[in-house]
Amino acid sequence: MSASGLAADPTAFYVAALRALQTAGVPFVVGGAYALSRYTGIFRDTKDLDVFVRPRHAKAALDSLAAAGYRTELTFPHWLGKGFAGDHTIDIIFSSGNGFVQVDDGWFDYAVDDSVLGVPARLCPPEEMLWSKAFIMERERYDGADIAHLLQAQAESLDWQRLVQRFDSHWRVLLSHLVLFGFVYPSERGRIPAWTMAYLMGRLTEEWCTAGPADRICCGTLLSRAQYLVDVESLGYRDARLLPGGTMTANDVAEWTAAIEAPTPTIQDPSENGDAAGRRR
């Protein structure tokens, strides 16, 4: 089937794209809605297929799709490329929008053997899926429900030690989702290993009793590219995404910010609003 014909048949496009990657010898794992449905039984129809590759294989992945006749682009050089067939896309993901959740060997060492649309392939490990989704807290997209459903379906089979290690210094993000899981499913909260909650709560207690860092840093930009711009642009906080502490360059951040569709909040001088600042409705 031609590339134009595949544009009208998304399943055929995804199958052809996966086979093109395999023929080119590009190592990949499949994530996104497809993997989520395999782990939770919850199906969500989308117009894309998420494929995760190591950063060093991103170019080869896009080249293989281009050679198969699809239009491709390196959408964001720090984390994402795409292949297109009509309205349907295959996302070539090698990091995350915040630059923190990078695809490394662990995604492949613990991948799950499966069949994707009839093509033998491997799925993103549930631990890495949870890790990557945990940081998506945009106004227009919040993946907390996906995490709750992953925990509800997979709690006993997760490698909790490895999951905690994945979050590393950002362990508070993991703890926040585990606390919410106990709120969403009160009868299921005991399925989270007691040692995990004790360890994370212990860290929270220890940190709470000590002074915070002198460095005024905003880690909110790791959760939302839009909602914390006011902090780094107007309130004097350092952006946690930026090198050397983060993984992104100023140019990466600028490109990622420029793609925001909705307006971002700004600081307004109350004096400019006349007496409106004093009127609360």
C-alpha cells in the first residue's frame, strides 16, 4: 500500500511504520495509549502511536520512516520527532518535554514482550510509563488519572525499588501521586507497599524539619511548561529545566515555550487596574 493509501488506514500505517523501524534495525519500545490499554484494559482511541527510542537512535528512526515514504520532522530537538500519514502520526520520543525523563537502557532492559497490531514488539515498562506520565500536569492535560489506573491495575507487579530510584531527587512527585491514589481508591491504598510510603514519608518529614535551599529555583516548570513561566520570567526564580542542574538549553526552553497555544499568566501591577484590584467577586 502506498503512503497516501496508508493515510486513510491508520492501522496499516502504524504496522508499516513499526516494520520500517524493525527493518532498519532501530531498537524501540511502544508506549502511549496502546501500552496503557495493555496494562490497564482501558482503551483510548488516538490518532498517534508513541514509540520510544534512545536519543542516539532518534535520527535513524526518522530516517527509516522517511525512507518508507512518510513525511517526518524533528519537532523538538530535545525530545520529540514525528512521522506523518495524513491525520495520523507516529511519535518518535527520546526524552520528555521537560528534558528530565530521558529514554535510556532501562526502558529496554525491563521492556515487556508483546504484539502490537500483530507486529511482535516490546512495550514500555510500566515503571517508565508511570515515571514519564507523573510530570505531565498542564492546564490542558493532566496524566494523574492514567497513573492512578496504572497503580490500580499493576501495583503488585511493579518494581517499587526501581520506581523510587527513577524519581531520584524528584521523589515528591511520586509521593504526590501515591497520596492521590489513596484518595481516588480508598479501598486500594494498602496495595502500595508499606515500605515505599514509609520511606517517602520519612524523607518528607526529614526535609520538612530542615531549611530549604538558598537557591531560589522553581521546579514547577518540570510539571508544566506554561503555568510556571511567570515564576522564571517575572518572579526571579531559576528554571529547574536549564543546564547545569537540568538538561535543557535556553534555546530548548525557548522553542518549547514558543509552541504553547494558550496565553501564559503575567504579573500585573495593581496600580494599573485602578480600583479594580480592590474589587473581589
